[in-house]
Amino acid sequence: MNTDVTAYIARTKPWQAEVCNALRETVHSGLEVEEVLQYGKPHFVQEGRNVAVLHVAAAKVSFMVFDAGDVEPVPGLLRSLGSGDRKVVDIREGESADLPFIADLLRRTAGHNQ
């Protein structure tokens, strides 16, 4: 675990830290990744390629995966960014992250890189 990522999470609101730590654990339980702080945000990197990124905003935590062009968006759960190669799950205060869905999403988008 990267101390810069730990510090990033520690600076968030308590509910956001709880979500971030659950997402972080989900990533590490399913993939062998390195954590790095890039562009001010925690990135999970596998073999030099970005797999996922955490972003904390005022009212939500966003978890973005890369190489997700083949994954269909799910209304209310998973949205596309840009050309659709990146997909995002947003979690707001009072909501629970769908960790089994996210673990499956990671297997589908990054698992092939292991």
C-alpha cells in the first residue's frame, strides 16, 4: 500500500474514507496492482498500465476503470466517459458501493492483463 494513497484517503470525509478503503481492498483482493498517486489521485497500475483510479469530490467518490470499451453502461450504476473506454461508478453519502459488481468489473477490464 502506498503511503501517499493512504494520506489522500485520510484527508477525506469519514464516509468517503470508508468507501475508498472498501474499494481499495476490493482492487487488491482481485488483482496484483501497484498504487501510485498520479495527477493528485490514487491510481492502481498493473504492468505499467492504469487499471483504475479513485477520485473524491465534495459529494461523491468516483471509481473509474480503464479498458472498459466492451462493458455496457448500467443506468444508475455505471456510466461511460469520453469514448466509452473508461467507465465510472459514483458513490454518494448514504449509498453502499456494489463491491461484487466492482470486483467483476475489474476482472472483466483488468484481469486479462495479469
